[in-house]
Amino acid sequence: MFKLFCASFRKPGLINRPMAFLAVIIGVVAALSSAHHAKAATSFPDAAHERFSVAVSGSGPDIILIPGLASSAAVWDGAVARLGDHYRLHVLNLAGFAGEPAGANAEGDVLAPTVAALDAYIKAEHLDHPVLIGHSLGGLMALMLAKAHPEDAGRLIIADSLPFAGLMMGPQASVAAIEPQAKAMRDGVIALPADAFKAQQQATLARMATSDAHRGQIVQWSLDSDRRVLAQAFYEDLTTDLRPDLPGMKLPITVIYPVDVSLGQVPDATAAFYKAAYAGAPKVAFTQIDSSRHFMMLDQPDAFYAAIEAALN
């Protein structure tokens, strides 16, 4: 089922669609060694009921950074180094990803309860309309927070994410059509033997980043993730459609997306795809990062963080 699903992205007419949600499906995100966090991460709400840990550093207006599926918080080390002198950064590590204890995510749903915990964190820390920056699955979670708690955030910066992952399968895709396949894939991810899972990650990562070194890091972080949490989170991602909710999101949204012509992507077609996906959002802007794949912060860090700084200004 997994190979059939991934093969569907290579059908004629689909080649110009972005590669973002191959990473969602496979559940891998790159991570670098974390050297810039000024404070140790603490569990929220506590270790026994953890939905995420958070490391806070820097000073200034608040920014919350959410990693993607199977991602370590360290994927945002470049942001900490570049933005920490001017902003107070709250970098999340989601429970069950990249060696983080599964906590409360060990059972039941993952995304909605984690978003509820993020709302609780924002209110408990008295954060004043923080900016949310989310990569891949983290971008979807930022949109979920804006829907459920519009009072929380002041701006969203979405890094290679869609309001409905099913759009990768075609403009007519629906949650009802995808749900049986997503369920089978979730169960298949959990059931895969460790060696088969590792081989699948390695085979898929060639399209996720341009550097061999980063691919090795990506594999390790995915292998260090709790398999049930990873599989359940990607199932929820695939079966969440926020397009009907976009018109109600009045805050500014910036979507940053990659284009890599070596993969057969056509810049104009890729731009049109993202703009159509976010057509309902009243305040949305787009920035394209050239010569990059899904992990823009690794492939083209200067261009990526320049795009974030421009969105913050």
C-alpha cells in the first residue's frame, strides 16, 4: 500500500506538485545537533502528560517554532542562531518524535490534543500574539491553532505545508476518499519490521533534501521516533482538511515553499498549486525558495531565513 501510494505521485500530471507531503507520508524531518538553545527543554504540561517539550531562548517578541513529522526541535537551530538576538524563541519538540518520550501521545489522537496543549502554553506563559512558524506537519498544526484559537497567534509562517495533504493526489481529493488508504498506511507503518522501515526511509529521502549528510540525519531522527506516534500523526495529517476554515483566519499568513527543477518541478506550476491550496485565506503571501527540496532550512538556509525575516518585518 505504501509503495502504491507513493507511486501515485509520479503519475503524469503530478510531477510539478511539491514534494512536501512525501515527507509527511514517510514521516522524516532533518535535524542538526542542537548547540544554540540557551535553556534546557521542559515538558508541557508535565512529564507524565507531555505533549511537547519547549526550549526558550533569546529576547524580544515571541516566536513559536513547530517542527514537522518525526522532526527534532534541532531542525530549527538555524532559526535560533539567526533570530535569537531579536526575538524570544519557543522551540517545540513534539512528544514521540526524534527520541522525545511519547508522553500523552502514546495513546489516542496526537494533533488536536497537542494543539490544545499549545493553546494552554500560550495562555499560561501570557504570550502576546506570538508568531507561529511551522514546517510541514508543524505548519498544519499552526493552521489548526489559528482555527481553534484565533485569539492566540499574531501571524503564521508556513514552511512547505498545505491545508489539506490530499491535494497531492489531485484537486478533487477528499477526506472521505483518502481515509481508508490513510488508515491502511498508518497500520502498515506500525507493522513494518525495523529493517524494512529503515530501508523505506533511506529510499524515500533522496527527494527530501539535497545533501547526503542531511539524509543520514533525517533517517536517524525518524528511526528514533515512536512508531505509533509517527503513524497516528501522519494519519491525522492526511485526513485533516482546513480549506473550508481558511476564510475565517484573519491573521497574516506567509507560505514559503521550495522548487527544485532537477526533480521536474516547474516554478510557475508549483506557485499556482500553492496559491490554489490557500485561495480561501484573506491575508496570504507566498515566497519561493529555488534549488531546494522539502528541508529548505537545510538546503538553502540563507534564502529560507531571509524569507522568514522578511515575513516578520
